[in-house]
Amino acid sequence: MSAIDTAGVDTATRPPDATAGTFTASGRRRDPLWRAVALLDVDRRRFALSALLGTLALGCAVALAAVSAWLITRAAQMPPVLTLSVATVGVRAFGIGRGLFRYLDRLVSHDVALRGMTTLRTTLYQRLATGRPEATLAVRRGDLLARVGADVDAVGDVVVRGLLPATVALALGVGTVAAIAAFLPVAGAILALCLVLAGVVAPWLAQRAARATEQRAADARARMASAALGLLDDAGPLAVQGRTDTELDRLRAADADLARATDTGAGPSALAAGLGNLAIGIAVLGALLTGIPALAAGQIAAVELAVIVLTPLAAFEATSVLPMAAIQVHRSRTAAARLMALLDAADDGSGTATTGPDTTEHRQDDSTDPRPDPARTGDRAMPRSADQVGLPARGPVITARGLAVGWPDRDPILSGLDLELSPGRSLAVVGPSGIGKTTLLLTLAGFLPPRGGDLLLDGVPLADTDPSARLERLSLTTEDAHVFETTVLENLRVARGSTSAQEARDALVTAGLGDWLAGLPDGVDTALGADARSVSGGERRRLLLARALLSPAPLLLIDEPAEHLDPGTADRLVGDLLDRSDRARGVLVVTHRLAPLAAADEVLLLDGGRVAARGTHEQLLAGNAQYREAHAAELIQS
């Protein structure tokens, strides 16, 4: 895998209108839910098998009710016991079959849904990793996690909780109506009308209620997730800045909005549930009102009247879940709209997923393997526009000429920058906090568009290169890249999936974590806590550096590798990174440490929105007072 870390910038978001459709490449309006369902790549044979098993399970329930009604009524007439033996065996068989088929249905249906969620989530990761970076950069981290987590689950749930129940209810309803009509046609017609009331009208009312509330609820849930994640991840900084109470107020407001949205939909939902019960009562009463005269006229037998009256009670078990299925469909459509807006923004850079970035804070999340399946990925192949070109196989060179960097729709914060990075060359970028060093790295990696000047990769504008080719050549690791709640080895495999245990150990030793690794109970198989909270800040930083070192990319962009380390360890680490013996890669390091920069081929000092000075470490010490004073102050503090 590539070690490029896709960014989730902590910004405000605007959820898309769930009721609005989206457009395909041909301009044809399409429902976002069915676009997302297509990305699930559901196996139709498994879906059909699940629908069959579900129909058999509820069919056994209906048959059980019918045979039980016949058995009780016939037994009351005290016939020879042998005439009841088949019905007795049937009751036992249908009772056992109901439980067995329901269990098998759950196994198959959940397997279908989970496989689909896995496919959708994989497709989402691949297309975001190789698509336009603005799609993820402008999304608040909590909202991004909600989209790739809860929203994907909601789309997968539509299979189990929406499509399958509707399919089973249709098949069972037709079968039950036909069976009742075989005894008494008018009773079958009444049952059909009542099933339509419970299975169509009631879900329609529930769906209308959901339309008014689910968008608000989805927005509130996203804001709750974002605020909660921010409070958990940044508790310390928020306390220092005095913003904890403000964030708690945001969380409470989102929770209150969610409660209000739920309350708003409670009335129509209750009406939908009431209609289902009303339909059952009407069906039973209708069977009695039509069956009794038919019995008196000799059209049906007494035992058949019991079957006509009691069987519909079981038939409505299939329709009882349809109001919730309708709500689930709308909930899934809302989630699908958010997902497809994100994918559309990644594919064409329209930026429709969000309102824009907030440069006050950013946070990096690690990407999955960005290389697309050469065949299909979801409902279409990976996007590759006509102006996207591949790159030559030789060692890549990234070149900036008069480059200006900054966030879209804002003034550039750094301009007039020239640099060239190729394998075997090491560069260091230093400057005051907030000068734009991290923004420069994001631009060089292709996550932010240049605000001016030229940015070329092997002579080709970086924005025009094929994303997969770009990611194979450039690896970005930021100071706050995400560490996953899994083993040390799997965290390092984010950079390269084929990394062996020994390669992982070697990288950790190179990053200065040899003693730490020796103290782990299970070595590289030791599980880390969420976002590496079980390790110190310095250990976490070096773990990210080890991940970067394992990347196959020939150009490394590394942000503040020495943060949270003591001066001696920090200097050794940065110096070794800039002066590795193989020099097979190009390395650009953003750092606040000046002492180890003698190992760099060139140092760029940023100040005042421009490159204030550049040269070797020795040249800057001799010719730049600002650099010399900062270096002297660093030595005193050490």
C-alpha cells in the first residue's frame, strides 16, 4: 500500500438534500440510493435464496396457523383419531420449519448485507484515495468517519431491512390470498385489500413521516459524531483553549435536534402502526361476515370457516415490518445521498459534499490501498479523465516554480516558492508555526490545488497526472496521521501491504523504537489502542515515521517527525532521515529542529509568506541572522 494519508480537515459540513437525485456522466437524473445499492454488488442468487428462505419461514407460520385452526376445529367434532394424525404431524413440521428457515434466512441475508458493505466500503476507500483530494480535505473528520462507517452500514441495511422484507411480504401475500380465495373468493378479496392497507398505505405514511425527519436526524447524528470525536481526540487542546464548554454545547444542541426530529416523526409512525392493527381487525371481521353466510349456505364447511378466519392473523406478520422497512429505505437514501455526494466530489472535483475548509485545524487519516482494481470498482471503472496522464517509470522528480499555496477560496499563505525533489536529494523546510509548512506539504502531495505557479511531476502538471500513478511516487505522512486500533504490524502495513514481520521490526529499529518494540508483550503483533492512545506522543510519532520508511514511494514528504521527542532523540532521528546511507529516495522534511539539518542538501527558511532564505545549513548559519539566532536559541534550550 501507499503511505499517503488522506486528510479529513476539521471543517463545517452541509449534508446534501436526501430527496434530490444526482446526475450521472450522461446527465441522467438517478436516485442516489440505487446508485449506492449498485455499489454493494449484491449477489442476486444469494438475494433470491434469502428471499426464498424468508418466504418459507413466514409461509410455515401461515401454514401452521391454518393447520392448527383446522385441527382444533376438527378435533372438537371428535372424529376417529387417525383422521387427525396428518394434521398433527403438519403442526410439528411447520413449527420446526418456521424456526429452521428463519435461522437460515438470517444467515444468508446478513451474509449478503455484510458482503455488500465490505464491497461498498472498499470501493469508497479506493475511489477517495485515487480521486480529487478536495472531496476529503473539506470534510470534517467526524463527518468523514460517519460517512464511511454509519452511512455505509445504513446503505447495507436496506437489503436486510428494506428490500428483503418487501420481497417476502409480496410473495407471502400473494400466496396467502390465493389460498384463502380457494376456500372463499370474497374472503380472499377482503384479505387482499387489508394487506394493501397494511403493506402499502401504512408504509407510505411511515415513509412520509421519515422524509420530514430523517434528513434532520441524519444531520444531527453527523454533528453529534463530529463533536464527540473532537471532544475525545482533542480534550487537552480544547481545555487549554477554553473551548471545552463550547464543544459540549454543540454536542448537546445536536442531541436535542435529534430528539426533536424523532418526536416529530412519532405521530405519523404511530398512525402507520395503528393502520396495520386496524387492517388485521378488518380482515378477521370481514372473514366472519362473509364466512358465516357462506357456511349457512353450505358453500364451505365449519372447519374451513375457522381456517378462513384465523389464517390472516399470521399473514400480517410479513406486513408488520413494512412501515419500518419504508423508514429504513428513506434512511438509507439519506445516507446514500451523503456517500454519493462524497464520491461525486472525489470523481469530478465539484466539491458538492461540503461548504469549504477551515484552516484553523486539520487532521490526517490514513488511506487504504489507493491502487484501483484494474477491472471494475463498484458501478463503474475508476475515474480517469481525458486530461489525466500516466508518468514515466524512471525516478520521479517533483518541481515547483513560483508556487503559491493556500486553501481554496482564501488568500495564498505562501508564494514564490521554487524547489526540486528527486531520489537521492534531501530538503528541509523550517519556519515559524502557522507559516504554511503543512499546507505546502499537502499541495506538493496533490491534496490541495496550487494557488499559483507551476507544480510538476516529471514535467507533467501534478493535477493532470493519473491519481494512482501519483500515489505510487509520492508518500505523505503528517504529524497527526491516524493510527488504527489494530496491531503494530497491521498499522505499518498501511504503507505497504506485503510488509513482513521482520521488515516491520527493522523499520521500527531505524525509527528509534527498538527498545520500545522489545518491551511489547507480543512484539509487532501487539494490539494498539484507538489512535495509539496506549503509547506516548514520541512513540506514536516514530511509529508513523516507521510507516513512512516502509512505503515503496521514491519521494517522501514528512511533517514534523521530531515532535514530542527530547532534543537529542529528535536530532538523531531527523539527521538519520535526511542522511540515510542508501539515498535511494528523495526526502522533504518539515521540522522545527535546526541542529540536525547539516545532513540536508538544502534548507528552505519560510517567513512572511515567502522563502526568506535558502541554502545549506552552514550557509544559512553564516549568512542569515534569523536562522543563526534561532539555532543559537535552540542550543541554549537543549
